[in-house]
Amino acid sequence: MLSKNQIKLITSLQQKKYRKQEQLFFAEGIKVIEELIDSTLELVHVFCTSAMFPEISEDKKSIISESDLKKISALKTPNDCLALFKIPTEAKINTSGLIIALDDIRDPGNLGTIIRLCDWFGISQMVCSSECVDVYNPKVVQATMGSISRVNITYLDLNNYLSKTELPIYGTFMEGENIYKKNLHQEGIIVLGNEANGISAAIEKHVTEKIAIPRFGNLQRTESLNVATATAIVLSEFKRSFNERQN
């Protein structure tokens, strides 16, 4: 049975200020938790409705009722388990290869999906403006499906960071150059902007290479793509371009 203090602690972690204060976050679901346990993240405790995770020592596991799980879950329909992890110390930014830079991404699902896409396409470094949704938001963690442990994510003053880099900076714009016709480098920063407003004017001034995903529909009336969808297309094209040059 969960204590009142445990319930209070875990539910408080749905808010960023308490995650920062406690240096803890939680994940839900067997698949996500298994991925995080197999990573370098430090497990604090796992709460399950039945016996599972035999590799975890008994002092770090508790079997609880479904009703107790509902009290601590951030999901409308809770999974069978919830685990607490320590928030890791922020690692040094890796400047080799491609870097994804996010300018004011607010939707947790979008951020989680972009992290998963980075993992899929072998992008190990992401930098986020301070206005972006917190990576340890439960909805973000859920959407990453474990990829959060394999992508180095740094929050910073994006304007300042871009002003100091010597790497080419790509930005997605409607008026940019057709990405399918452009020579794409495999070292650089790819900036993706806010869901409603795109890349901000302050960040746009640092962009050295404006790229666009062309519309092929006959009516040409679609206003924009979802930012996570755009990320998938952009990363796929960068990797395709690289593979063609390698062969």
C-alpha cells in the first residue's frame, strides 16, 4: 500500500518545479520502464500491480493495487507499472554530426516524438530553448518510448548558443530552398520552430541555410506541417543524402 507521502511526492512530479526540486521524474508502462532500466539512468523505485522486473532488487520494488496506481498515474488509463528515476546531470554538448535545435516547442507529444525520431536517425544531441516544454514532463517521457535515455538533451539560451557556433545552421521555412534539391551537410544544426509561429525572428537571423519541404498537392493550400512530421521528413532527407554520397 502506498503511503500518503509517496502519493504526494509522485503526483507532485507532474509539475516541473517539483521535478527540479526533487531531481526526480517518473515513467509509466513496461516497455518504457524496461528501456530506462537498461540505460544509464538511476532507478529509484518501481511500483507494479503484479510481480515483474525480476532483475530489480526487492528493495526497489513494491506491488500495489490498481486503485493505488490510479492515484499516482498521469494517464487516464494507467498501465501496470510506474517507476521513479533520478534526473541525470546535464552532459556536455556533443558538437559532432547533426544537432537538432528546438525553438519554443510547447506540445509534450511533439517533443517526445522528436526525441524518438532523433534516436531512430542516429542524432545524439538536441538543444532546446528555455521556453520549450520540459523533457521530463510525464507526457514527453511517455511519447519517447525510452529514447529519452539515448539522446543528450540540453536546455539553454538558444539565441546565444547559435550566435557562437561556426557550424552551418539550417532552418525550416516555407520560402526556403527545396530540401530535395539541396546539398546537405552532415555536420550542422537543424532548427525547428514553435507549433503555431515557426522559428522566431530572433533565431531566424542566425540561420545560414533556409530549407523547405515542398508541397505536392494540386491545390497548394495546406498551411504547414506538424513540427514532428517535418522533423521526420528533414532527418530522413539528410540521412538519404549522406547515404547516396557514401555509395
